[in-house]
Amino acid sequence: MTLGLLSIETYLPAAHSLKDKRRILRKVLDRIRHKHNVSVAEVGNNDIWQRATIAISMVANDSAFVDSALSRILGEIERNLEGEVVSYSIDLQR
């Protein structure tokens, strides 16, 4: 069993309020959650309008599969987010 965690720091220049931020994030994160069957949450920078820390986790039998899936999810977020990914990390635990 492998547990994978993708942590993403984002910058959202189009967000001018917390409501804008939630709208921007919800659109992308709901799509990721349903398309890839993963757990998704905003885990940091909750009160900062133009910053968000997102965590995405998944469990599977094969660590190569988890790493590949989280990398695909990161790419999808980079393409669809109204902002930019400032940093990210992928951690795998067996």
C-alpha cells in the first residue's frame, strides 16, 4: 500500500476577496476530486486572498501509479488554475 500526498502553494492574482478565491479554487478542485477520485482540501493560507495551500492525497497498491497520477493532477491544475503554482511537493509513503 502506498499513500501519496501532493502539496501545492498557489498564487491567485485574480482573487480580490476570499469569495473570489473560493470560486477560483472550487472550480478546479471539484473537477480534480471527481475526475481522479482523490481527497482534496485547502489546508493553508485560508485568510489570505491571493494565496492558497492545497493538499491532494490518494492511496493505491503501486507507488509508481500514485506518483504518476499525482504528477498528472499537478499538470492539470497548472493548466486550469486562474493563477500559478508557486511550489509543490509529492511525498510517497509505503
